[in-house]
Amino acid sequence: MKIYHVINKDTGYSEEFYDLPSAKWAMKVNDAKGFITKVWANGDFEPAGEITLKGTNKTYFANTKQKKASYC
């Protein structure tokens, strides 16, 4: 599962989303930055980078069986 955090420190806006299109919409509306967090089944989590409005949001996780960048 991935969690998408959208934050604007200037206005104090902060919200958490579970789908990428909603997070991107909130980023556009609130002029904010977005970050992705990958949560594994055992409860561990790791940061997966920033959300980009243009281009791809595919990520690659090291030390896994993953061969190429994907939406994991």
C-alpha cells in the first residue's frame, strides 16, 4: 500500500491520501508538495520520493526482487 502526503508549509495545509489522482488534485489546488510512503504488509514503511505532477511517479525499491521501476 502507498500513502500520499500533501503538504504546504506556508499555509499550514496537510493531508493524507490513498490514491494518486486525489493527491495530485490537492497539490494543484493548494500549491503544495507531495511525498509518497510505501507501507509493507508487516507494518514497515519507507519513503518512496516526491509526487510529480508531470511525468511518471514510478519508483524503484532497493533490496527487493523488483527488476524495474513500477508503481509497486
